[in-house]
Amino acid sequence: MYGGGSMTDQSSHNPDLVQKPETLDATVIDLAIRLGVLALFAYFSLQLIAPFFLFLLWAVVLTAALYPGYSWLAARLGDRKVLSAVLVTLLCLCIVVGPVAVLVASLVATLGDWYEVLSAGAYQMPPLPERIGTLPVIGDRIAEGWQLAGSSLETFFEKVGPMLVPAGGRILGVLAGLTGSVLFFVVSILIAGCLFVPGPSLAKGAKRFADRIIAPRGAEFVDLAGATIRNVSRGVIGVAVIQGLLTGILLLVFAVPFAGVLTFAALFLCIVQIGPALVILPTILWAWSSWEFVPALSFTVLMVPVMLVDNVLRPILMSRGLDVPMLVILIGVLGGTLAHGLLGLFLGPVILAVFYELVIAWVKAGEAA
């Protein structure tokens, strides 16, 4: 009896030790209502953001990649942050609206002409340059092989061409998407220009939010994500864009046929770390077989440094300490291109590289713990 009376007294003096069932039910119901209202607001907010999500995502990538340059320019202009943001934004817009738009237009026009020719089954191999056919010893063999390949391809496309007609709507949609990607980049650059000035405050907010989710390493993961974005976007995407633009500009200046297609192929090879040599070297050989000595020599002298520029720029722009495997970049390029077209070509490897680095850091943190 003594023991029973003691427990009753303790329960009466410590009401927290015993919680009534109706109180517990009320707490659960209250929590469920709060979570439901929060989930409802989150759902409608995500619906509002969804049309602009890719714009915002690419703008964040551009801001993180270009922020060191913006910071350097602001320091040189007497800490005039708004002016620096405007200048960086205008420079990016000039690049996109200028050579990028011309190259995309050339690519769309070339692919459109190819679709019309192939769907009509009227494909013909271009004639072999006369200089190649007149080469000693091997000229006749090359001419015969070229003629045989031409007749085989013409027969093949006569049979396959009509099959492309049902897919015409999808092909034209892809071409329209390539044209619209220029507008997408313009809008993303404008948004990125608005993020330069509040960038440090936004970064602190992201770290605080990450700490609430994955404390105490949230801020560390945000720093790692930012470093990976800068590393991949400058050392991989940035160098590839520079090489691709230089290649495309020279192809346009020298009026090389299919300049848009060749530039896109060179850009793709640069992003996957193969390099543009597979595009530039055959183009140089074609130039020597089709042009006079002076234009061919000028074209070669300008194209060879472009082919090797990544060996100089990549060690400068890519920081050490982050090593993303080539397979991750390749999967990001292919998956991003298939999912989002030209935009995914740039955004895919960056996002997948950030995810890869965060997963590796998370696994290492767990092993250390």
C-alpha cells in the first residue's frame, strides 16, 4: 500500500509522466492539420514555380559560375556592384544574341534542309574535290570508293526517306526547340544578372536552410555544391563553350558548309572531354583539298590553336580538389540532351556532377562518423 500511494503522489506532482489519451490525440490532430496546411501551400507554390524552374536553375548555375568574375570587376570599379552586374549581363547577352544565335540558326537551317531532302528520298553525295581524285597512286582508289559510297547512300535514303515523313512533326518540334533555347538563355542571363548583388545573402540563406535539413553539415554541403558548380561550369562547360564558339566563328567567317552542325558536334565532343579534333582535323583536310593555298593556310593557322586551347584554359579555370569522372559528365550530357535538348547539353553535366559530389561527401561523412 505504501508503494501504491507513493506512485499516485508522484503522478499527481508530475503530470508530464502520464499523458491523457485525449491530449495525445489532440496533439496528433493539431500536428496533422499544420502539416496538411503546409503541404497544401507547398504544393500550390511549386505549381507556381514549376514553369520557371529551369530558368531559375540555370540562372543559379550562371550566377555561381560568373560570380568570381563579377566580384573582380566590382572591386576594379570601386565596389559598384550594380554597374558590375549590368556589364557582366550585357557581355553574356552579346555572346548569346550574337554568335550563338547565328550558329543555332545555321544548325536549324541545315537540319531542316536535310529533313526535306531525306524525306523526299533525293539525297545525293557531294562531289569529291578534284585535287583528291588527281592524287598520285591513291587518287583513283579514293574516287572509286567515294562513288561506291555515294551510290549506296542514295539507295539507302531512297528507302528510308519516306519513313521519315510520319516523324516530321517531332523533327520540326526539335528544330523549333533549338530556336527557342536562345530565348531561354537570354531570360536566364537576365535573371542571373539580378542575382549577383544579393548573391551573398542568398548563399547564407541557403546554408541556414540546409542546416535545418541536414545539420550540422548543411553549410558544408552548400559550399561543396557551389564549388562543384564553379568547377564544372568553368572548367568543363566554359572551356567547351569557348572552343565551340571560336570554332563556329571561324567556320562562319571562312564560309565552311554545315557550320552549325560542325560547331554543335565540336561543342558536344568538348563537353565530354574528347576535344574538337575529330571535327577540326577533317575540316582542315577538306579545306586543303578544296581551297587555294592562302585561304587553306590561314584557316589551318587559326584552327590549330583553337583545337589546343583547352589544354591552356582548363588548368586555369578548373580548381583542384574536385575530380568528377568523365563517365558522370558523359551521362549528364547525353541524359540532359535527351531530356531537355540544347539546354540539357549544358545543364545536365553540372547537375549530375553536383549530385555525384554530394553523394560522395555524404558517404565519406558517414564513414568518418
